[in-house]
Amino acid sequence: MAERKAIVILGASGDLAKRKLVPALNALNQNKRLDPDTIIVGSGRTFFSDQAFRNRFNAPEGFRELLYYHQGIQGLKQFIEEKGAFSRIVFFCALPPSTYGQTAQELRAEGFGKEAALIIEKPFGYDRASAQVLNTELTKYFNETQIFRIDHYLAKEAVQNILVFRFANPVFTPVWNSECIESIQINAFESEGVADRGAYFDSAGIVRDMIQNHLIQLLCLLTMDVPVSLNAEEIQKKKISVLKTMQVLSCNRFQYQGYHDEKGVAPGSTTETFAELKLVINNPRWKGVPVYIRAGKAMNRKGTEIGIRLKPLPNLLFNEKGAVQPNKIVFLIQPMPGIVLDVATKIPGKHYQIAQTPMKFCYRDSFDSNIPEAYQKLLEDALNNDRTLFVSAKEAEASWELFGPVLDAGKVEGYEKFALPFTRFSFDWIDFERYPGACSK
Ligand SMILES: NC(=O)c1ccc[n+]([C@@H]2O[C@H](COP(=O)([O-])OP(=O)(O)OC[C@H]3O[C@@H](n4cnc5c(N)ncnc54)[C@H](OP(=O)(O)O)[C@@H]3O)[C@@H](O)[C@H]2O)c1
């Protein structure tokens, strides 16, 4: 008999459930990606009848019948058993992170065991020590293989494509090292400030909220060695190996003007809303290649992108005067995903004058523009017990360890809202402003 599955959203009255999880499950159902007979159970301290819960999401017919609600964890096992026999039950903790340990304990006490999987959202701790405490707490009740740590960046198509770009296109294999690459640069810019998440953000800052997790995961995918298979453990092994050789050399922190007036922000807060970092990777492949990362809120534009700048040509032939720009590969992650390869091209009619011209791939030109939302992929994978796009305990801890020396360290400088702070590094950033529009409509 086919395995029957259930997904339980704990904290189902919250923002994440409403904006992301239920819509993602609805889309999976519409696209026939949910196994038949899967049920979706909301749970929380608030009381809802099944009817009231279904109405909260304007759930369309064909989907609303899959939704149920149970108040609290006590009695949840019996409630689910009354709906049928389920061999896989995925619990999505859409809850404050401080409750993860207690929730795992309550689920275990309620009698959930081998059939259960637990999805948790970042932050996975606040630093190395608290991440370790959380991992120890969770593994008292469930095995590591039952714990799914979400990094929704890993489920973005343009991020998954990094491994394909690197390992399915032999043209790039010989250049993917310090012999040919001059630097790696990553940006993650948001045009909005902290909006209504001021209290959460103020306790974290941009290094914890974006860089330590999402951007370091991107860097791992960009720099890890080839795994022997696409098996989750093999990929995680390679990511950890490269992560453990990374070192943060400096971190400059900035805060936008007017941040203190945001709702939920503590008076006198020194939380950074923008940071720029320099890292190195101390292994033979990446020796001497600096990595620069910038992330911030209230920037002049929105966009996440990765730039790989290759080493310049020697000063002969077309580059006698050193004017030919080195090749660049730019991965556009969001909002409009694609890849641009900047190449030198002869300007027609001119005597070997050279211009930088983009060769580009845009998702919207090559594929159906309807790219599934990250949560759809993650929920589907968790239901199917595929851990490839989830973060292991070891990765989470190694990533915190990397940031140990720079978290909250040093002074915080101000910057004008909706402007990019002037870099403190004497380094020539790629002119990323040339690329964000490359794949726009
Ligand atoms: N919202 C986002 O866009 C977003 C993005 C990234 C990560 N996350 C993470 O996802 C998780 C959920 O986010 P959210 O924005 O949905 O959170 P939320 O709205 O603050 O809380 C979700 C639900 O958790 C329950 N809850 C609150 N305090 C609790 C407590 N002390 N003990 C037990 N239950 C409690 C509440 O439901 P009841 O009162 O009914 O129990 C609440 O509706 C958090 O870990 C957050 O960091 C959220």
C-alpha cells in the first residue's frame, strides 16, 4: 500500500503559514505534486474549527478539504490517527526559534517517533554555542536524519543551478580555481528597511540574518569540490570541507540613518543593517583568491548576485595598454534570475578596438517563466525525505564558528537610507549595476 503522508504546521496562525506555507502547499496540490490522500494539519495555541482555519486562507475547493486544525500538541497524535494511518508526518515549526527544543520534546512525549520529521527555520542559534545547544536539545528527541533545517536560498532554481553550471559544463572546470579566478564577490541587497520585523532583526543584524547562513551557503556551492554523487550526505561533506577552510579577515558594519525610529528597534541599538566582509579560503584550489560579500537593507536597489572576476590578460596583443577588462561571470539570483558572461568583443568597423559585451542566459527566455517558489520545493522534498537542500547540524555549527571573531565586533558607521555605503576596502568591486536589468522584462 502507498505510504500516506501528513504535514503539520505548528504555529499555523502565524505570518509564515499564511504568506508562504499554505500557499506553497496549495500550489503543490494544484500541480499534482502532493501524493493523493496527503493531509495538512494546522496546530497552535489559538483555537480554530477546521472550517474557520480553511476560511483563513481562502482555500479553493479541492484543497480546502485537505486542511484540518487541532489546538495544541496534546491529543494531536490521536487527532491524526482518526484521519487514517500515516507513515510519514512532517512537522513544520513555524514558531519562535526559542520554542524549538520544547516543541520537539512535546512531540516526542505525544508519541511521535520514527515516522516524524521536523522542519525548522533559521535562526539556528545566535552563535556557535547556542547552535550547539539547540542541536543537542533537538537530537535528544529526534535523530539528525529527522531534522530538516531550512535555508530557503538553497531551494532557489538559480542557486541549485550553480552546481549544474560548475559540474555539467566542462568548459568552466579548468578555470574554477586560483589560477584563473581573481576574486569572488557576492551582493544581497534589499531596498526595504526592516519593515514590521524590527524586533527580530534588531536582535540579529544582517550578518546573522543573511550572511552567516544564506550567503555562506552560496559560497560553499561556488567553491566546494565535486561530490561523488548528488546524495545529500555527499554534498554536505563537500560543503563542510570547504567551509572549514574559510576565514573571515574583516567585517565592516553599518547602520542606516533613521533605523532607531523603526518599530521594535531598541534605543541606541548598534545592530548592523549593512555589512561588507572579506574572506579567504585556505585550500590549494582557492589560495590567494579573496571573497568579498556585501549585504544590506534600505539599499538603493534590490538584488542578489554573485560575480566571478577572472584574472586579467598579460599586457600584450589586445591588452598592451592594460585596457581590456577581465572576463566576468555574473550569476543573477534574484529578482530576475539568469547568468551573464562578460566577454571582450571587437567593435565592428574599428581597428581591433574592444568592448565588453554580455552573453546572457535568462530563465524567462529559456524556460517556462513559472518557476516554483522555494517553499514548494522544500516542502515537497521534506515530504519525500530528500535532505539535499537542507542544512546539516555540522554545517550550521561550522558556519557560526567562521563568524565567531566578527559577530557584533567593531564600530558601526552610519549610511544614508536607500544608498550603498562607500566601501572601506581598497578594492575594485565589479560594476554590478550593469547587470541587474539583464534579465528584466
Ligand atoms: N515570517 C517570515 O517571513 C519568516 C521568514 C524567515 C523565517 N521565519 C521564521 O519562521 C518562524 C515563524 O515565523 P512567523 O513570522 O510565522 O512567526 P510568528 O507569526 O511570530 O509566530 C507564529 C506562531 O507561533 C505561535 N507562537 C508564538 N509565540 C509562541 C510561544 N511562545 N510558544 C508557542 N507558540 C508560539 C503563535 O501561534 P499560537 O498563538 O496560535 O500558538 C504564532 O501565530 C520563526 O522561526 C521565524 O524566525 C519567518
